[in-house]
Amino acid sequence: MAKALELNPDTLAVVPSVPQAAQVKSSPTEESRRGKTVAKVEREPLQVRWPTEDVKAVKLAAIQMDFPTVSDFMLACFHAYMKSKKA
């Protein structure tokens, strides 16, 4: 069994180092899925009301297609839809 640690001012003064495996790597600016650098774009929130089944399907599709967020997936779908309408 682990030994109890006595708390005193000396114990609290020493800051334990964070193991490298527990550190979060900082990511560069937003990158598209193909690795191209994308300029930071101002984003505006959008709220939608969808049936539960559709919400689950969108979340699963975003994960399976390796999009960083559901918003990025939905934006890509919107752009693809708009391109198909122009043709």
C-alpha cells in the first residue's frame, strides 16, 4: 500500500514535473485534411434542430472520415453540395 504523504509548506512549494506522455502537444494553425495550411477564419455559431438519428449519423461520419470537428465535416458537406448544384 502507498505511504501517506504529509502535507507541509515544503511539500507544496515543490511543483512536480508533468510526464511527457501527459503533456498536450500544441497544434499548428488550422490545417485541412490534406495538410494544406488554411488561414484562420472568423467563425460564427450556427444552431440546428435535427432528429436524434441524424445527429448520431453526422457525428459518426465526422469521426470515421477523420474530421477534427463536426462543424468542419458539415462545412465540407455544404461546400460539396454547393459545388454539385453549380454543375
